[in-house]
Amino acid sequence: MLTGAAGGFGQAAARRFAAEGARLVLSDMAEVPLMALASALSEAGAEVLAEPLDVTDEAQVAAHVTGGLSRFHRLDVAVNNAGIAPPLVPLTATEAETFDRVMAINARSVFLGMKHQLPPMLAAGRGAILNVASAAGLVGAGQMAAYAASKHAVVGLTRAAADEVARRGVRVNAICPSFAATPLYDGIADALSGQRAEPRGNTDARFTRRIPMGRIASPDEVAEAMLWLTDPANSFMTGQAVAVDGGLSA
């Protein structure tokens, strides 16, 4: 089960899990790219159920989980990946409505997802949940107060859930990527370039200078880490917020 499947990390994760033979339950608010992804995966031989989903609506989330169980009869892995990033502005210029929307999509969605994903996993005595946080959920992120707050909340939700269910066969972890070549990153970088009236290349250089490895990630690199974090062979890790950030948080 993968939310935000039409985005950069989501598409990469869907393809990577499909390559391992996973049966996929995909969702996103962006219906056209979601269905295009589902069609491509199905043509390649994957079993896919895909549907639009508002991850902030509890009734929709509950129905989505129920629908996935009706189709595939089990839930082994859930990746709560849906998220947004607002324009970069100082905290004092952040609108309360923007803060609430970011918290709803980035954090409330993780709470609702786990609330409805955990019962079938606990009933089966097995499962892994991976919540997509961010390096901004581990460190400070100036001009991204709402985003950073939401991703710190994801880490907190992850640790609380992991502590609750560790003795019942279910693992819960978070992944914390930094800058990666995704549409979300492009939106941030383009907006910052416009604010500063500078070439996009200069903005990209500002980001990469902050990363010890000297580059941003590819979505495939993050998807590979997602696969490892949810692999049953990775059986003694839970409650962790794992940075995949090129050394940014080191």
C-alpha cells in the first residue's frame, strides 16, 4: 500500500516494489498520472489496484484500506508517502491556513494511514509500515517552518506507533530523505530562483553545497532504501528515523 504514488518517490517506489513481485495498492490525488503509472505497471505484469485518495479524509482512508484487503486479502507493507511542500517563506510570513494544510496532508495523513493499516497487520501478527518524513524532520529548516513541523510530527508518530506495536510483530520506521530530483524539489527550487531573480543552476548549487556528497539524490536511491526498510529480512529495526541525505544531517 503506497500513498502519493504519482510523485517522484512514489513512482520510483511503486516500480521498485513491483520489480520484487509485490501486489500494489496505489493512491494519489493526481488521478491522471496515477492511472498512467498503474497501467504501465500492469502491462509489465504487476497486480495493481489504484484509486484517487484524499489522505486527510478518514472515511476515504478507511475505505481505501478495506478495498485493498478485499482485493489482495492481506496487508504486508504500507508506505505513507503523500506530502506537499509550500513555498519557502519566513515563519512570520507563513499563513495559518498554509500551516494547517501542510500539517493535514503531511502529518494527519500518516496518523490516519496507520490508524487503519495497523489493525489488519496486528491481526496477522506481521507487517511493516514506512512513513516518509524528511531530513527537515531531523534538523531545523529555515523558511520551511510548516514543512519541518509536519515532518517532525511524522517522526514522532512513527516512534509512538513503533513503541506500541513492537511486541506484536509489526515494525514502524520513517525514512528521512533530503533534496532529491523530484517534482516537489523542482517546485521549491524554481520558486526560490524566482524570488532571488537568479538562474536555476545557481539555486541548485546552493542546495548541493549543503550536502557533503555534493549532489542531490535520485528517486531510485530513495526507493531502494524504502525497499530495505520494509524488507522482512530487516527484522530487528523499528522506531527509527533513517536519514537518506548524502550526509546532510551528519
